[in-house]
Amino acid sequence: MPETTEKTLKLAIPKGSLEGPTLDLLAKAGYDVYVSSRGLRPSSNDPELDLYLIRAQEVARYIDQGFLDCGITGLDWASEFDGNLVDLAELPFSRASAMPTRWVLVVPEDSPIQKPEDLQGKRIATEGVAITERYLKSKGIEAEVEFSWGATEVKVPDLVDAIVDVTETGSSIKANKLRIVDTLLTSFPHFYASPAAAADPWKRQKMERLVLLLKAALEARDKVGLKMNLPADKLSALLEKLPAMRRPTVSQLSEEGWIAVETVIHEKVVRDIIPTLKELGAEGIIEYPLNKIVP
């Protein structure tokens, strides 16, 4: 067990669909978090972190009330709660992909509702009541909004006229023979803090360092390092053929006429680059994974 410390930062990890991706991101940032099958108080390899596993919908409220110093939750759930939060960073990751979460207005494929204004006097079910009510107000539409505890898709058209639900790719909406009418909100997770924690010098520094490492881990996503030995007279040709490598690290080798080149590229283009490198005479090509890139 890690040693105890007098200074601790109370940090909320979102329980639910964001839990796994958040734990993976923390691990890449250097924070190994250990969650038991039933426990809601994870431990980690940082004794200065006091961790709580809390539903994403509740994180903002507990930060605002001062029970937590900070936490990670979606912009959507934070906007559902009308509280006083300090937004330290957007963290562009999602539950199933790198795409943002979208709150969308959805109706059955054969519904007569074709545009938002057609919702006038209709009933809408959603878990994001505040998001939906703000949207309707912004468009001057009066409609009844009811809270849905889940399985919202099955409520149309028998129980309600439309739903507002969360999606990333839209595949489940199509699978349920539903149609998107409009997008209400696009959301990524954010790192939020309470005003009191943000005003505390030690906690502020701790949070900013944590955010720095989380953003560095996200920056390294889908990228790899690539190093090789290359004939010195081929460097210009390399840069011409591979414009993504405009700023590689180049160093002289002990053998005259050869240089070492090192760079960072997107993993998806490696398969096309390596044969090109060989054609240019590169040797000792090494691809290696990255955990963090700090700009």
C-alpha cells in the first residue's frame, strides 16, 4: 500500500461508460488506479490522490458542494447541473471512440416530425432534461419534457413523440429504425474543479500537473515513434517524400555519411512509410509506442 500523506486531492472518476476509457487514460498518464469489483473507493500509485468512483451525472454536483476537489465528467453532465465549477481542461476522448458524444433529437423513421419546430406541443423523453429544455427555449418551442431512466429508444412512438439521447456514431439509432432530426449538444469529458480547490495553491498545482499529463497522454494517442539510420545524402529526399516529418531529430553517426533520424508520426501511416524508407536506403528502422507527448 502507498504511504499516507497529509495533503490529498479528492478526485472523482466517472463510473459507467466513461470509467474504462478514463482509467486507461490515467494509466497512460502514469497513474495506475486499482478498482475492486464492488468498491467505489479506488486506490492508486499516487498517495496524494483520494479517489472516488461516482456516476458521471453526479460528479459536478459533489464538486460544487465541496465534497470533492475535482473530477472528470462530460461537458453534457456538467451543463445539466447549474453549479459553480472551474473548467481546467477539455479532454477529447469518449466511451467508445475518439469522437465526441452527441445529444441528438430522435424520432422514428416514419415520424411526421421533420424539423425541431414540429415538436410544438409534443412529448419528449430524455435523461438530459436541462439540456433539452434549454434547447427548446432557444428555439421558442413549447413541449413537455419528461425524465427517462434509460432504454429511451423503446419509448417512441408509443409513449412519447420524440427522444433526446446520446450517441457517438449513430449506429444504434439506425439499428433501432430511428432518425436524427437535430443535434443539441456536442460533448467531450472535461476536468472540473471546485472554486475552493482551484484557489488552494497546493491543490491547484497538483491538478494542473495532472491535467498536463492527461493531455500529454491524449496527444500521444494513435501516434508512434520512428527511428532509423539513413544515408546523409538522402535526408532531403526523405523530407520531400514525407512532409509529415518536417521536424525530425537528426544526429550524426560515427560512420561518415550516415545520420540517425527520429520522429513521431501517426500509427496508421507507418505501413506506407516503412517501405519508402527502405527504398531510400534506411537501415535499423525501429517503431516504438508512445505514452505521452508534451508540446
